Amino acid sequence: MKYLIKARIEVDGIVEKPDVIGAIFGQTEGLLGEEYDLRELQDKGRIGRIQVELKTVGSRSIGEVIVPSNLDRVETALLAALLEAVDRVGPYPAKIRVEEIVDLRVEKIKKVINRAKEILQKMIHEKGVDIKEIMDQIVKDVRSAEIIKYGPEGLPAGPDVDKADTIIIVEGRADVINMLKYGYRNVIAIEGAGTKIPETVIKLSKEKTTIAFLDGDRGGDLILKELLRFADIDYIARAPPGKEVEELTGKEIAKALKNAVPVEQYLTDRERKTRLEHEKTPVQRRTHEEKKPRTEAKKEVRVHIALPQHVLEDVKKLVGTLQAKIYDKNWKLIKEVPVAKLVDEISKINKDIYTIVFDGVITQRLVDVAASKNAKIIIGARIGGLMKRPVDMHIYSFDEIK
């Protein structure tokens, strides 16, 4: 059994154990349909034998009702609430109140730990051993046993994913186990989904601060690309080049997470690195026919934007600063912020904005947030891989307006 429901019962009359059990079965029958009929659940082994302990106090009967449950956490809670629906035993008014639900697996782990301590003491007494090494191993083994299945997809995760304000997304089950060994309980994997991001992870990323912690290889690059497309990622951390999260030491994990960077900064740095690499490579000249339409297009863009002079000056000044400026429809400056905080700051502005100019990469996430504030123009150092563009929004790079 997974859980033990413990409840207190009070009856305004003198009754016996069979009276209580009969009342529980009788008054809950059909209440939530056949699926939660106690006799059916008992026959299938999904709940155990109901135990009742009673004592008489004056003209009343009080005691404890215990129901072993092999249901999951939600179903067990529902079963506990079902018990409280019982309001009579025989002819007497009665009240059942659930006092606690014991997780027997946690209790089992406690017994294992206590037994491990006993064994350790015996080993210490009999042999000269490395106490710290043995204790570290016990802690690691206990933590690795804490892995759970989370969400409809049954994703491997740590037990604190629901409770924590911040979650760490990794690639696979082995990564989760390794993170648990070193005390990171707010971790979840996209196990078995290839590069497809599970809906559970997408939903969590919108509710919590999210760190994508991925392998330092090509596979990690591909998964990161999909995460940035579909999930709301706040920070990015990578294992050292050529290494996987599942093989990192505790010190390496701590260092990687400490060096996690905001997603906007990560994309900007990556774009600049790519640009520098291209500048080192000879580029073939385009033919006159190829070059002409592009030149004309740039002229059309310059005419179409019609930026005020002070905004054009701001564009020049922003280059290399990693700063952003936000304007209203009258071209008045609303706010100046670091690029790393741009998305969050746009979300906080409680009025429509018109133009965003910033020294960074224009990402899909930024476009979506800006659209929610009715922005009409976005100008950035570079334009990233955008999947969709609002029809009434104009998006340009610095090169197109210089």
C-alpha cells in the first residue's frame, strides 16, 4: 500500500466496530459512481481492510478509522473526503474527520535510513572505515529513490517540482537522478519526447521561473532550439562542451547553474559569435541582378519607417551597450532597461507602447510580448528565427535603418 488514511470518529451513542464499517460501506455506496465503490476497490486490491478502534466514553463512542490505500495521491485524497460524508452510525448521529494521510513510501525510506545508520555503526565498530564516504553514498541513494513521475506524460522529476518557484529542465531520466544525488529536487526531464517539448513542461514554464540545463553537445543545441520555440525559458545553463548533465559532479553542476544567463543575453551572445565567425570567412560577391532588389528593399524600408531624428541617434548610441529603449506613440521615451530584463519590463508596463529599440536579437518571445502591448515597431541588432509576425508590426535590424 502507498498511503494510510487516519481519521477520528465520534458517535452520539454506543456502537460496535461492525456498525461503523457497515455505515461506511452503506453511506458511500454509489455516491461517486461505481469507480469509487469501496467494495469494488477492496475486491481489486486498491484499498485494504478497513480497521476501526472504538472506546466508550459515557454515552458516546469515539475512536479511530484506518484505511490503507493503493490509489494515487489525488484518488486517495478523494477517498479520504468520501469517508467524511458518513454522518450516521445506526440510529446515532456521527462525525468522521480525517486527521492525516501517511505516505508509507516515506515511512519506508525513513526505516531504510535508520537501518543504514545501525549498519554503519556496526561497521564503524568492527572496521576502520571512511565514515563520510559511506554517509555520502547513503544520502545519494536515498535522493535517487525520490524520483517521481510527473504530469500526464509521466515525466521523470524531483519531488519539489510543484512546490518550487523555480524549475530546472533537463533532457532525460539519468540527468534527473544525477541532479537528485546532489540535492536538486526541483528538476524535470523531457524524457522520451525527442526534441518535442511535452505540454506539461510548456505549462510549467509559463507558471514558474525556468532554467534550461542541457548537455554540452549537438543534441543539447537541438533541444534548446525547440524549448525556445515553445516554452517560456528564463535562463539557460549548459554542461561543459562534450559532457552530459548525467555525468557531471556536484561541483560542475553548481558551477554551470551559477553561470546560467538570461535567455535574451544568451541569444545575443550566440548571434554575435556567429556574426564574428562569418566575418572571418570570405563571402562571394552577389551579382548585380541579385544585389539590386536588396538595395531597393532597404531604401523602401528607410522611407517607410520615418523615424524621428532623436530615435535615429538613439539607435546609433545603443550599439554595443546591451540596452533597450521603449517609446510611446508620440515617440516619447517610456523606459530604458537592460536587454536581459526587456521582456519582463515590457510585461510590467500598464499602457500601450509603440516602438522598441534594443541592442539584442529579436526573438519570437519578445515579439509575442510586445504584440500584447500593441507595439507597432521593433528594431534590434539582429532578427532571430521568427515563426510568426503580427501583420500590423514592423520588424527591422539596425542594418536596415542606418
